[in-house]
Amino acid sequence: MGRLIKAFLFKMTRDIAFRVVLIIGVGLAFLMTGLFFLMDLAMGSLSEETGVAIKLLSGPNMLLSSFNPTDNFGLAIPIALITFVCLEFSQGAIRNKIIAGHSKFRIYGSLYLSGLIMTFTLMITYVSTLTILGTIFGGFNLDEPVTSMTSISNLLGGGKVDGYYILQYLLVATAVYASITAFTIFFAALFRSVGPCIPIVIIVLMVLSLGGTLVSSFGELFENDFLLHAVKIVDPLFAITGGGVEYNPDTLVMHIELETFVASLTNNAVYAAGFFLGGAFLFANSDVK
């Protein structure tokens, strides 16, 4: 399998489309930095009127706002994965590997592991660029509140973050993108065509993100604990899109509640394993032309 992964990565690093996506990620990070800077200027008067410090451009805020899979660069990653995997089929690379004697399970496993490397290469490039720019222009002060777009819309200040919250969020983000990669490669290997794959993946991610947010909001509004517990268990994006965040009443330091944190790690692991095993089974029993 090691040789299969090396072959995939060799092709990936020389692929023009992959390089373009990397450049787009870096360019988008600069664009978002400029946008947040302008928004901070515009929010200055609002901060004075409400007495709430609203600051978007900072290292912690840029770090924590850059992982949302349905925001900005997040959607570019599954699209890049779909394109690359589908090309492996259309250009005959997968067929040649089968002819060379590699088992279909090893081929599918190499696709997933290579896809993980591709996913985290793109994401780390975008997140690190955005965080560095945010730190340069806004500092990396954990004593300052991190302000989310949701809290701005509600005219509420954000909460403070510490190393524990950042660690929680990074662990959840890692689990989320591992399951998104498995989900994306499942459909790319199933349809082997960009046309149906991209809409399916994007629509599912948008529904999960929006659905979790709506259920969380209305569940709290109507005090419906069943809905909240259900969405925590089944929605893999719930924690990374802001669900389950609690504040320490004394320090206002944020953390992801334990139930949501454990549920997010668990359901993403289950989804990743399910889509990987399901995809490997279907691929092993399919004809590759």
C-alpha cells in the first residue's frame, strides 16, 4: 500500500489543479484577513454603542473560524478530492493498478489515506496562513474575547478561549475532516464522475451544518432536550459549527460541553469507518473499466 500512496502523492504534487487550490487557499486567507480588518473598522461604532468589544481580526479568532467545512475554503477541499479521485478512474490509473496485481481493498485504502494527506495539506496551509496573518495584525491574546459572526448578529460579545478549548476544537476538526474525506471518496469511487458527486457532497454538508444550527437554536428556544440530544448524536458537524459551546460563568472561558465533544468524536469515527468500509466493499465488488 505504501507504493500506491507514494504514487498518488507523486501525481498530486505535480498536478496543476492541486497547486491552484493551494494558491486559492493562501489567496483566500489574505482576502479574509482584509475583510475582517474592514469589518472591525465598521464595527467600531457598534462597539461604542453597545459597550461590547467586537474584534474579528485576531490569531485565535482566525484559527477557530477557519475550520468550518461549509464556509470559505472548507468546500474547496471535497471538490478537490472528488476531482482528483475521479481523474484516477477516468485516466485509467485505477485500472492499471488492478492489472498490476494490487488488490482492490489496498487500492481503496490507499485512496483514502492519500485523500487524508491531501485534505490536511490543504487545510493546514489555509488555517496556518490565516492564523499567522490574524496574529500579525491582531495579536494572539487569549485574554481577549473571541467574537463569532453569530455573536455579532446577536450583539453579544464572544467568550474567551484557552489552550483546552483550542485542543478540543482541533481534535473535533480532525475527526470531522477525516469523516468528510471518507464520505467524499465513497461517492467519488461510487459514481466516478464529477457531475453527480459535487452536488451530493455539498448539499449534504450544507444540510448538516444548517440543520444542526437550526435544531440547536429552536431546541433551546422551545426547551426541547430530545432534539438537542438527537442532533448531538447524529450530526457530525454540530460541534465544529458552534454547537454545544458553554461559558464558565466566572471567567467567561468557552469550552465544548463534554457530551457534545464525546459525541462528535464518536459519530465522526463511526461515519468515517462506515463510509470507508462501505466504499471498500462496493469497490471490491465492482467492475473497473
